[in-house]
Amino acid sequence: MIEQTTLTNRVAINSSTFITISPQHTYNLEVWEYADDGTKLHRMGRMDYKFRRDTFAGFLYRLFPDIDFIKIHALQKQINPFFDFEV
């Protein structure tokens, strides 16, 4: 498993949203967005990626209906090494 600090456990979705990864927690994947003036953080959702990664595409699609599956696949390729999953 990749050992990194919380600040580097971020995967950008777009310019205002990102995913944080905390493999040691029950809900180990959270989606955050910068709200209001771009300084306040708001958690949009969280999930247990380690045991529910097969539902990741549906989870993201509910949050971002305009996202395509190519982008979702690219995000999973960045997330999987944190959990020692095959890329």
C-alpha cells in the first residue's frame, strides 16, 4: 500500500472538486468540492472503496451526471495503487 500524507492523497476530478483517499478508515474515499468563494470545503459524498469499488462508477455518476466512463476509469487507475489493487 502506498504510504502518503493526507495532502498527497488527493485525486483531482476537475478544478473545483477532488477525491481524498484514507485507506485506514472505514469510509476511505471522499469527494470534496470548494464551495462559495472557493475557500470553504464541502464533502459531497464518501464510500468504502476497498470493499465496494465495483459501485464506484455509479457513485460518481450520481454526483456528476455529465462525467463519462473514460474519466471514471482514469480516476480508478489513480486510486487503485493506494489499496494495492492492480492498475
